[in-house]
Amino acid sequence: MPPVYMKQTVIKYGVGFGSALAMAVSFTLNKSIFWAIIHGILGWIYVLYAWIFKTY
């Protein structure tokens, strides 16, 4: 079983990378900074939802 600090680091960087990727893809497809920001925020809302309801 990996140490707790390793798990927290993976989650921290994984979520940051996920948000950045969502924003980059959104901007590429829509050519809109507004939608890129919205998609980045929605990624965080999904993380909170999954954390609260343990859907992972």
C-alpha cells in the first residue's frame, strides 16, 4: 500500500492536470476563453460531487 503523501500528491496533480486539459480542449474546440473557464470550474464541481457521494 503506497504512503498517504504519495496518494495526496497524485490526486493534487491529477486534478490540476484534468482541469488544465479540460480548459485546453474547450478553448481549442470553442475558441472562447469564457467556455474554457466554465469547463475548468465544472471539472472541480464534479470532483466535489464524486468526493461527497463516493462515486469513484
